[in-house]
Amino acid sequence: MRIQIALRLSPQPACVSCQAFAPCDMEQRKQSFKTSVASNIGRTQQGASSLVLALFVVVILVTAIVGLMFGHKLGYQRGTHSMQNEAKQAIIDSKEASKELEDLRLSNKIATNQAATAKQELAISLANLHELRENQQTLTVENRQLTQLNEVYAEALTEKGGMPLKVLGAKIEPLPENAFEYGFDIGMLSADGSAKRLRPTLTLLNDGELVEVPLEPANHIIEGIVRIRGRFMMPSGFKPLQVKLSLQAGDQQVEQLYDWKLGDRVDNMPLSLLDLPEVDESPIETKNTTD
């Protein structure tokens, strides 16, 4: 700051004796001038210091006010943004909670239906089990009755000399992959009422060749009726014309010769032997018996 000092010199009265007092007056004037200048400079510096201090205080106050306003605005913005985020998250959480609650209700409904279905199935299973037990008891009683009746018939036949060895039923049916299934029902009651060892032999015949079919098991114990069941693979290129079944039990031998005719083909035949069920052990019906 540039301070301009204007000094005003008051006019001095004319000195009568100027020459006599000139040195003294000049010295006093210089001293008075210096004092006046120093006083003015002091007052000027004191005023400048007060002005700088005031400006400094004003700057501090303005800075503080601006800082407070900026901090308030920034805090308000951050608070508003945080509240908005919390509100959005609360909405999302509420939606997720509502969805989970709905899923729980649906799961509970499904579980309730499954429990009701399971109870119904359990009741049906218990009823079927009770019915099966009753049927089993009935079949057990009927089986015992039939066994008792068969024993009576067997005793009566034994007393009359027994029943000779004979073929009660026979069948050969085609299967996939050039395979065939055979079945033979054999009956015999010896005159002494004892069980006998039965050895069956199955042979395929054509004009000049024969093929013996291996039977499993090779031997049976016969005391009434024996059912021989099994499967075999036809040799490649072999076309039988006849089938011979040879039986030997005790001192009895029987040979039965059949023409090779399969009758009607089996409907809905599986494509592979692996898809076939086990061999049927039921008695052979007369309409399926080979001639």
C-alpha cells in the first residue's frame, strides 16, 4: 500500500534578527519536521495494521461461512444419496422377502398336497396289502387242498400200478436273434411210489444231419409232473425237419417225434434276447402243443 504524506508548513513570522537566530531556528525546524513526519508515519502504520487485521478477520469469517455452507450442502447431498440408496435397498429387500414368502407358501402348499397324496397312497397300499394277504391265505389253503388231492390221486394211481412215463405237453417258439424257446411237460408215477431220475434228450433232425440241443439241467427228479424249460440257438444254416424228444426214467424209455412246425409267429416280438422275460413255467396249453 502506497501512502502519500502531504506536509503543510505553517508560515513563520518574520524574525527581526534573522541572521542572529538562523542556525537555532533551522535546527528547531528540522527537529519539528522529523517529529511531525514520525507522528504521521506512526498513525498511518497503525491505521494500515488495523485495516489488515479487519480484512483478515473478514476473510476468516467469509471462509468459515463458505466452508459451513459447502459442508452443509455436501453433507445434505451425501445424506440424501445415502437415504435414497437405503430406500432402494429396502424396497429390494422387501420384494425379495415377499418372493421368499410366496415361495414358502407355495412349498408349503406342495408339501401339504404331497402329504395328503402320501396318506392316500398309504391307505391304498395298506388296503392292497390286506387284500394280498387275504388272497395269499386263500391260495395257500387252495394249494394245500390241491396238494392233498394230488396225493390222494397219486396213491390211487400207485395202487393201480402207477402212471407210465409220457409227454403231457410240448412247444417250441421262435425268439429274436435265431433263438428258440422249448417247453415240455413230463408225467410219471412209478409203481413203487418212489421218485425216479429223469434224463431228457432233445435232437433236431433234417434229411441227413442231426443236432443235439443241450438241456439245462441235464437230469430231473420226477414224481408226478416235471416241467422242462429252456432256450437254444439254432446253428447257422441248419433247417430242421423234425424234433425228437427222448426220455428215460428208471426202467422206462419214451421217444416222441414231432414235425418241425412253429405255427403262428409270436406277435410283438422283442428286438433282442436281453428284452425277453424269464422262461414261462406255466403249464403248456393244448393249442400250443406241437404235433
